[in-house]
Amino acid sequence: LALFFTVLCCLCSSAASSLWHMNDFIKAVEQLEDGNPQLAPLAVLRSLRGAAGLNDAFIQHFLGNASSGGLEMDASLSDYMGKAVRHRVTEDGREQGVALTSDGTTVALKPLLLGIEAGFLSKTKGHVVGLYQLTLAKDLGLSFKHVHRSPLSPRLGPDGCWDNVTSPKVFTLSGSPSLITTAQVNGGMDGVILGMEIFVQSGHPLKLSSLLKAYYCHRLENEGLDVVQHPISPQRREKFRELIVPPLLARQVVRSINLRRRLKGHPKMQVKEKKHFIIISDCPAIIPRCAWDAEPYRGTPTLLSLPLSFMYIHHTSTPSQPCLTFEQCAADMRSMQRFHQEDRGWDDIGYSFVAGSDGYIYEGRGWHWQGAHTYGHNSRGYGVAFIGDYSSRLPSQHSMGLVRDQLASCAVGGGRLVGNFTLQGHRQVVNTLCPGDAFYKEIQGWEHFGVWDSVTSSGHYVDT
């Protein structure tokens, strides 16, 4: 496969350290593979499943019995693998069996590895075996049985926060679980994507560690995601939507529920229950404040009165270059927040949301706190900034699509923006060059672009 990015060397500590970063997990898998060079990837995956005790009737129905298959694994490595793959949420809201990835998102390893194993098994059989049921449909079905008596909310989550993004050990959910957690959704999506990639690829199969490296350990070139052809983790939502649409996922959920009932000797689900189905959120992945290590809001935020009527587009000007990694985008967020709080004397970073070129939206003041982005208009709309100076060039097509199509749709669907909201450049309502000449020309062709119909006030501005 032609790759338009270079694979980073995933350096990490030993498995015994119990740091829950994907790089640590990949290193542990490499250790396992190096000690058992004769084993194929499918055998390695079955051994990991055995170490984690993932061998219930539902899983065996698709993947067969988990066994060591001659694999040699010392006690400490086996203990690490078992803890890494077994998923649970504790009573105090700690989510276990999840790993922080290099792009700043968190994934549950169980659905990821079950999807990959299903992909390898499907390859040997010539048809897809259990891919959707093992990754997402079963978990969605289990959640379904707890909520089917009331209207089903499409919201999935919540996300959470790591105790330390450099040395992650404890992941705590940011709220009570609704349906399934964000990490489970991420892991399930990744399992579907990688499982299908294995199924359709030709040639000798990659080792498990190589497959995980190619997907999670990437470095984008200057063009960002616009030129990437091999699936990588920041593309998970787009790639997942290409593979499975909501009606198909709904059917897989119903099949999973009925299979579980049949395996337990229960009757099939009643037809009336099939009216309830679950969809994956259309919202883009948003990196929360805790992930980029935001300082607390100073004082008491002013709450917005939703829905709002405007979205104001900015560029940051400084930083002037697009950010292509989570580390750089997070550093840029901290730098802007520090400037806004220390130099400007504001309570927080001014923007509602910020778009990086790494494939993600970053939470600023978010959906509910009034920003400080468009003087005189902060209560009327969200301020969304693109990291970089776009006076003479454009942001990446991918980052523009995240805001223009996904963030806007998410805001309307969630009741945060009115359906006929107006999108404007910062310069239309404030005396500023923001969002840059090239970018301003571009957004004039976007849906919802509009012109302010009254005399506006000049005043303070954020970017220039």
C-alpha cells in the first residue's frame, strides 16, 4: 500500500509499568510476537483473547474457542494483556481496558481486537464473519435492553479524562455512561475499519503490531489528511460511515440481541422492540479540554441561551502554521489560552471551538459557555477558529469539512444552532482582517454564508 505518511517508532516503557497508552500496548504485542515468531496473527489474537477471558458463548459463536495455541507468554505479560483487554466501568466511574492513542483519543481494546480477529478469520473463510456484531452491535444491544422502555437518545458516551496524558494510568468518565462509552465506540469503529481492511487486502497479512502501528502511529505530511490513502485513526468516523450506514447497524443490533437470546434459550425479540434503533453520532470527534491540559476558567462562565443564530469563522494568525499532531495542536491551544488569559486578561481561551489540521476539533469554551471571539456578538453565535494564518492559503480540505459539514450539522442536530443559522467571517462584524483574505473568499461559497444586515460596531478583535 502506498502511504503518504511515515510510521513513527512507538517507543514506550515495559509492560510491567501498566501505562495505558496504545504505544505501550503495541510494544507488549511486539514482545509477544518476538517470543513466538512461528505464530500467525490469528493465533496471537486468540491468545490475547484467552488471556483476557473473552470466551463467552457469543464470541465463540463467531470466533471459536480461545486457546494459547502453543504461545509462550510469561506471567507478567499475560497479566498486563488481560488487564489491557478486559473492559469494565467501575462504580466510581473509572473506565478500564482502554488506551490513550497518539492522536489524543481513547479506545477500548476489546472491540478493537475482536474486530481485527474477525477480519483475519473472515479472510480465511472468504466472507465476513461477525465483524459488526463483535465490535459494536452487541454492546449497543446490551445498552438497548436497559433503555427500550423510553425514547432512545442518539447520544453516545461519555468521554473522559486521563490522570496524565504523558503517563496515562487512570481514565475517569466525565459523566454517567449513556448507551456505551466514547472509548467503546472508538474501539468498535477501529475494529470494523481494520477488520474490513484485513478482509479486502491482498498479499501476506501484516503482523498485529505492524497493523496497529500503521493505524495509530502516524505522522502527517504538510497536506494533512487530504493526501492520506491508508486508513489511520483520525479518519475513524469518516471511514466507519463509508462502511456501515445506520439502518445496517440497526439490523446488526437486532441480530445481536436475538443471537444472545437464542444462545440463552430465550425467544426472539418482539417486533415492536425493533422500532428502537441506535445510530452513531454525526458529530465530529472533539478533543476535550482536559486532553489538551486547559487551565480552569477564571471566574464564572456566562451561559449561552440556545439555540444560537450565528457561527463566526476565524483564523488564529498566531500560531501561523497548521498543527499536524495532537501534541502540537494541544500546545497551540495552551499557548492561545495563556495569551488570552495572561495578556488579554480574559477568563479563558476566547474561541468556542478550534480546528486543527490533525483531523480533530478542539474544545475551547464549548457549546454552553459564552466566548470572547467576536466583539459585540459573543452571545449570538459560536466562534470557530482554524489554527494557522490563512491570508494567502487555505486550511486543509479535511479540516474545513469538519467545521462546514460536521460541526455545523452537529450543532443544528443538537439544538445548539438554529436550522437556518448564518455563517460569517470575523471581518464581517468586526474591523479585522480575520479570517484571512484567501480563507474569507473560500467561506463565501459555504452553505449558510450570509451578510450582516445592519451597521456593525468596530472594536476589539482576537486575531490580528
